[in-house]
Amino acid sequence: MKVIIRDNLGEIYGLAVEWGGKKLYFTDFIRETIEVANLDGTFRKTLITENLHSPRGIAVDPKSG
């Protein structure tokens, strides 16, 4: 096991991996955000911060974009 993201996290409830693009998507229940980062934790970015209420799950579909 290896910690790849440690800072500025609330409670991560949802997690999805997009293998082709080597991206990790996750929901933060406390901060009410959806974020993405490379699988090694670099280039972390918040994607959605508005109109989210207690996000818990996430799925990615690379074929649909």
C-alpha cells in the first residue's frame, strides 16, 4: 500500500480509475468536491465544487468522454 494523496482531504467516499489516461477520480464528502489526479498523485485538480451535496460515488466512462 502506498499513500499518493495526503493533503487537503475530507472524507473520500467515491473512487474511480481511468486506466487509459492514468487518472484517479474521487469524491470528497466533506469538502463536497469531485477531483482528479494522475495515478501517482501529481497534477491534482478540482473539477466540480458547485451544486454537489454529499457526493458519495463516481464512475468514469472513457469511451463516452
